[in-house]
Amino acid sequence: MMDSSTERKKEEAAKTQFLLTGFTQAAGIRIYAFEGRIGARHVDYTVEVDLALIPGFGIRIQDLPLLCRELLQQRAQPDEISSVVFTEQRMRSHAEKLVVAREEAEHRKKQPRHLANAQAESG
């Protein structure tokens, strides 16, 4: 069972809005800057990404701001760390999710419509 402070921090994280404020880049490392808004309070966050890694995981550069924001939203305790690294493991996890989603979409596309409808009605 979680204590009330942990539950409160998770609720705060869920209510936090993260707004992209810009990025900087040096030596293949891009650092995205976000402003976290928790009620009337504003906290600055950064997410660091090694751009050399993203092609190997099928991540497009234009998807990075959204992926970085999702990373911030998933953190259980947003106040404790204001700087995060989008790690190779997180990139691998994202790539695996994309593969599963594509396979499911391909499977749905190949399934005849009348079978899909019959299965949905009987399920």
C-alpha cells in the first residue's frame, strides 16, 4: 500500500502540464526544455536525447518532443529531478511498441470484415 505522500505526488504528476519551450543542440545531443505547470507553480525541466541513437530505433526527429513530454508525464515524482535522459532502453521500448502496433494493424487489415464482425458480436 502506498503512503499518502506518494499518492499525492502521482496525482500531481498526472495534473502537471508540460509545455515545450525550445531546445538546444551540441555535438549530436539535443536538449528539449519544458515548463511544467502544476497549478500556479512553474518548474523547468529538460530531456536530453542522443540523436545518433534514434535512427536505429525508427524514431523520427519530429516525434521527439512528444516522446520527451510522455517521458516526463510517466515519472512518478516530477519534483525530485528536473533533468532527464531519454535512454537507449526507453528508445528500444518505444520501438518494440511500434512493432507490436504495426503487427496488430496488419493483422486487422488481413482479417476479413465479416469474420471480424462475427467475432465482435459473439465476444
